Amino acid sequence: MTNPELMQALTERQELVRIMDEAKARIDELTDALKAHMGVETSLIIGPYKVTWKDVVRTVADVDAMKAAGIYPDFSKQQVTRPFKVTC
């Protein structure tokens, strides 16, 4: 690539990054509005869309304690997450 081509590529890239950032902000706004509407509900069906927002519990290892004691089961702990998914 020549210098002008590199400059054009970089300029286009920066514009696309800006567009992505704006789109991500709008997606976050819409996601927050949907979550606010759902409250404590775990699913919502609107037309062809099924939205789920459920707690997911997983057990994770406490690495520092495992290293100190050399055993896993006695030092495991649970973590709760709540993924937001939209499928069509």
C-alpha cells in the first residue's frame, strides 16, 4: 500500500470505529430499556423474538486458596451471572 492508501485505510477504519461505538451505545440503551421492562421476569416473547435474561450459577475455583492448600473442593465458591440473550 502506498502512503495515500494507508492514510485512506486508517481514515476509513477510524470512521468505522466511531460508527461501531455509536451503535454499541445505542445497543446498550435498548438493552437497558428491555431489561428495565422485564424487571425480575426471566423471559419475554414479542413477535418472532424470545428474550431471556436468567441467572446462571457456576462454581469457580478460588485459585489462591487452592495454591495455598493444594485442594480444590474445599475452596470452591459459586458465582451468579445473568446473561441477556435475544434469539429469532
